[in-house]
Amino acid sequence: MTPAKYSIGIGDRFGRQAKAQLEAVLEAKADGIDIVPVWNKSFREHSIIGTGPADVRKEADDAVKAKNWQGSYHVDADHINLSNVDGFIEYSDFFTLDVADFTGKAADESNIDAFIVKCSRFAGNFTIDGIEREFNVTKDQILEIADKYLYAVKEAGKIYRHIKNIKGKDNFITEVSMDETERPQNPIEMFFILAAIADENIPAQTIAPKFTGRFNKGVDYVGDVEQFEKEFNDDLAVIRFAIIEFGLPEKLKLSVHSGSDKFSIYGPINKAIKRFDTGLHLKTAGTTWLEELIGLALAEGQGLEIAKEIYRKSLEKFCELCAPYATVIDIDKSRLPTFDEVEKWDGRTFALTLRHDQACELYNPNFRQLLHVGYKVAAQMGERFLCALEKYEDSIAQNVTTNILERHIKPIFY
Ligand SMILES: [Zn+2]
């Protein structure tokens, strides 16, 4: 199975917005931009919300039918490992193998030796088309990279073969992700990681490295945009080179686990993928749920009441909600509005404080990040929340579609 050139991972926490999300992809198609939608959900999200992989499959299939979508689409078992993949196998056709936890673990000495021997032809100087400077790599450097990543790639191989044995070789897309590691991978590290992936016979179609800078959930990129742009371009050059050098799948592309809304790097990404005429998978992180809140707030009445209640409970449960996301959020507690303040707001104020529009004076990234991780509160409301989603569907759907199309698809792919 080969993914299309452009694809977008659209997380949908509560599984109610697939049609509105697909509408954004349809509108892009009408503008001549082909993008394959991929509904991604991780084991962690499923556990918090109380859903399962079968729900995502049903949501995707239903939306595709309802919207008469003729193109391909996928259901992504996001960030899975050997311990939790089994529940996903029947319902997913895209697997994001997460081996971040295994980086830094030492592989067997014999494996490391064999890898060094294979890669020793790259010791010394070499150039990669598309990168101006010459690389000078020592055997010690290759050894260091092997020490850090070889075990993790071998683990990815185990997960891949486990899925392959059940689903059959060509019936799914494989992504290897290392984005949830502590340190970013530089282009040279990625080059040797790709060597190891090829060696392990993993037909990776997408690879998700950790990029330089901070990718906090639902807010803009924090870091040096110029440095990011340089690394991103180098990564694309490395991938192009590695495809030929190691015989990796011809359409292998980068997957950017964006955590959503990295607006300041969307421009450089757009330029780079055009420059290399290459594909891209953009994975967003469930910010559709925030559009649900915006839609509820703008509907006033009961909708706004529920949105406010979710904020109040999120404040109360601050520590519990933030803990699982500690490395990907930065909330300045002193800048969070008190509940008494929020209680007085109209729907528009709530929506503008939450909506990611940096030009808007009311926008508050702290408020946004807390609500981003506050989906557990809505999950605990159960039917009450789900009924509100239904009741205010029109107001919500508009916001969901506009957000994906205008703030993500257009800046990245147009
Ligand atoms: Zn990720």
C-alpha cells in the first residue's frame, strides 16, 4: 500500500467530526489539491475517552459514505507498540510504530558490529545532493548513532513483522516515529536511522523524526524558525538520498507530528516540499476538539454553559490533566483567567480567547492549552457532552472545517 503524495492526519477525540473534517479535504480537492485524509488516534486517547479502534474505523467509513468521498483514506493506529497494537490490527491500515522509549538502549554487540561494517562505506567525506556542505562522518559517530537508535529500529522491526504476519504485507502503511524522544534527531542521525530501517526490512512509507524546537500541543512552534527550515530541507535531501542508497520505498516521506498549529513553520515546510517535489504527511493533534468547544460557545445558551463548565472542571483538575502531557505543554498558570471571570463571558469572548488567532487581542495560549488537555473532562460528562455536539452540530461543523482548511491545509499544501 502506497500513500498519496499529500496526506493529513486528523485526530478527532470524540469521533463526531469526521464529516466536517472531510469537508475541508473535499474543498481542497475542488481547488485542485489532492490530500488523503487519515484518521489517527492513539492508545492513550482511546484509554482516556473510553473508545476503541473499531469506533475510529466506523467513523471514517461512515463519513466517507455520507460525503461520497471517492479517494483513498486511512485509519491510523497512532503511536502504538507491541504491547497495545493487537486491538488495532483489524481496524487500521496505517500504523505509527512508536519506538521512542527504546532509543538509547544498547543493541547486541554483534548487531552493532554488523551495522558498523555495513555503514563503514560512509565513514569519511560524502555529499548529499541538495545539501551544500560536505559531511564528514567518523566510525565513532556511526557507533554513537547505532548505540542510540539501533535497538529502537530493531524493536520497530518486531512490531512491523507482527502486524505483517496478521494483515499481510501490502495491506497497510508503516510509519516509524521517534518524535517523542527527548532530543531531536539531526539529518545525519536520520540518515543512519534510515539505513537501519532498510536493514531491518521495514518498508517505511513515512518517518516522523523529532525536529528541533518545541512542538507544544495546539499552539505555535517555539524555536528558531531559520534553523528548523535548514534542518527540514536537509532532512528532505537525506530522505531522497536514502531512498536510492538503501532501496527504501520510493515514496517515503516525512511525517510531521505537529501537535497542531505550528503556523510559523508551515511556510518553510510548504516551500521545502515544493522545492524537492516530495510528499508530506501532516499529523495534527486533536484540536478539532477545541473547535467543538468554540462551536458550543458561539451557540450561546446551553452550548456556552457546557463550554464554561468544562473550563471550570479543567481548572480544578489542572494537575491531573496536565501530567500525561507535561513535555508538550507550557502553561503559565498566572495567565489563566479565573472561573469567576469566565463565568461572565459571552460566547464570542470564550471563542476568541480559545481560537488560535495570534492577531486577536483576546487569544490566550494558556487557556487554549489547558482546554486542549481538558478533553478528559468532556469525556467524563458522557452523554450530556455528546448530545450537545449533536444539538449544536451546525455551529461546530463550520468551525471544524474552516480550521482545517484555512489554518492547516492551505498554508501547508497550497
Ligand atoms: Zn507523535
